[in-house]
Amino acid sequence: MKPLFEEHNKPFRGLLRVLGFILVPIGAIFALVGLVDFFGAFSGHGFPTKFWCLFVGMPMVAVGLTCLKAGFLQSITKYVSGETVPVATESVRHVADELRPTFKGYVSDLKSVSVRETGDPVSRMRTLEELKAKGLISEAEYAGKRAEILRGL
């Protein structure tokens, strides 16, 4: 399903494209005339008289390029996403496949050394120490669970 604004913006995109294709070459011609006149003055042809063309041409080129960018932004974005999404998807799948055995190992470690709510406090403290030593729990989690075990004495 197309977004609602897509059809509404189609004529505006077309206008921006046409305007851009008109402004860029006209602005480039003005800028070229201004530059030739400016550098021609160095070779002894007197003072530049058409240097103002550069100040008209450069903004025209800038506005024309901005119009072209806005007019073709949707097409460019669709192309870039079509090129990058498959690569990103494949990269994520590859990383997931490589990490899957590691996560399975962590899950088995957690199952083998879980802190049981039942049992004697000494074995629970040992288990808690093992989890902390393996880096499976943070210092704050360790301190909280240790306080909980000590309160149960």
C-alpha cells in the first residue's frame, strides 16, 4: 500500500526536477561568464564588467542542485535501501549464526549454577560467588542477592 502523501507529492517532485534541470545549467553559464570575465581582467583587458554574473550563477547552481536533490530524494532513497537492506540482513544473520553457540553455552552455564531459593545458605552463597566470578551477574546484583541470603538466616 502506498502512503497517502506519495500521490499528492508527485507533481511537486516533477516540478522540482524540472526546475533543477533548468537552474543548474543556466547558473553554470552565468558562473562561467563571471569567472572568465574576472580572470580575463588579469591578462590586461581592463576591469571585470561581468563579474556580477558569478554572484548570480553560484546561487542558481546551489538552488538548482537543491531542487534536484529534493525531486529525486525518494528515488535515491528507494535505490539505496534496496541495495543496503539485503546486505544488512545477511550480515545480521551471519553474526547471529556465529553467536548462537556462545549463547547456548551461557544458557547451559546459567542452568548449571543457578541460585536456588531452597537449600542451605552456604551453598547458595557459593553459587552466587560462582555467578559473580564468571561475570554472569553484576556487582549490584551480587550485593542484593547476598543481602537477601543473609536476611534469610
